[in-house]
Amino acid sequence: MSAAATRRDPLASLNPLALCAAAALSSLPLLTSIDIVSGATALIVWLILFTGMGITPATILRRTWPLLLAAPLSGLSMLLYAEPGGRIHLSWWLVVVSDNSIELAVAITVRVLAIGVPTLVALVGIDPTRLADALAQIARLPARFVLGALAAVRLAGVLAADHRSLARARRARGLGDPRSLTGWVTLAFALVVTAVRRGTMLATAMEARAFGTADRTWARASHLGRRDAAAVVIALAVAVGAVGLAMATGSYRLVGAGG
């Protein structure tokens, strides 16, 4: 089974570099404004597009649940500490909840979701090897940097396994409770030492196999096609259209212009 097929969604056939470009272009226009209309419009359109492509709500929820939990927290500070405006609902020491702070809190939360949800749905599950191929062959990034980053990503799972093994070994030897601060610090230090040793060995092995040479060949070719270009255009169109709708309705609120 190919790496692209393991994601089991229509985005798997797109070039990873195109997905990264689409995620960036869909975010930039939304970062210029703090309003509910643009964020809500972009979020709703993306959910409709993902559903139409066959990406189930369960898949969207599984990829974005950390963001769904964190998004309300991003609006909480705005709710409590934004510049007062309109009717004051609560005032206590530095905390002032007003109509303006409520509007900004909702707008910030929606904007975080509008930017984060499509980005996570598109990028979570990308095969690191395909992404490295695209970065080296299409973006023309240095092969040494790309392959080093790929090796680091591949070792992330090994690091988690090392953490579990070290915790069990220390507990079996009675060297301290990893749930305490002292135990956590010593476990973290041991994990760093293990990671450095493994990284050093891997770097030496990669150098011995000529991974750091200036000119190299690639086992799999990476190309951009029409579908990749269409994905980038659609992503930009959704963001620009959402911001344009906010301007047309008069709700557009430039970042830094009040609040």
C-alpha cells in the first residue's frame, strides 16, 4: 500500500507541498481581520468542502480536537481584558467584560477555528517522506537539511518509546517516582541523553552513506499537477472571499484597529 493511500481521504493524492502552500494562503487573509463574518464564513465553507470530498465529521474531529479545546481559551483573555466598549456587563479589578470584549472574544475564537481546522485536516497525516521529497525536489531546499528534518520526524515515535522504557526501568529499579518533580527532571535528562546519543549515531550513519553529498538522486519523483494548483487556488479563494464578504457587510475589523 502506498503512503498516500494510508490517509484514506481525497487529500492524500495531493502533493504535500501544495497542501502546505494552500494552508498558508488560506490563513494569511484571515489574519488581517478580527471579525465574526470572515472567520465564520471560511469555517463553514471549509466544512462543506471537506464533507463534499468525503472526509467524515469523525475524521475532522479526530484531527482537530486539540484545537477545539484550545480555541475558546484564545478568546478568554480578549473577553476579560479587551478595551471596553458599549455596555459594561462585569467590572472587577482588571477584568472588564463589555459588548466590545464579547464580540472580540467570539471573533478571535472563530478565527482560530477558521485558520486551524482546515490546516489540521489537510496536514495531519501527511507522509514525512513525501513531504521531504517535495521540499527537496520542488522547493529546492538543501538535501542535508531536508533529510535531517525527515530523520528527526521519523525518530519522534522512537522518542516516545524511549520515554516509556526509561520510566519502566527506573520504576523497576526504585530510582524515583516519575510523577514527582525530581523524578520527572531526572527522567527528562536521561531521555535527552538517549536522544543525543541516537542522533549522533544516526548522523554518523547518514554521513557514511553519503546522505550529505551536494548532488544526489531520489527514489521517488515529486511533481505538482493541475489538482495541486486547483487546491491552492481554492484555498486562497475561500479566504479572500470570506474577507471580501466581511468588507461588503461592514463587519471587517482590521487587526490593531481598536480592541
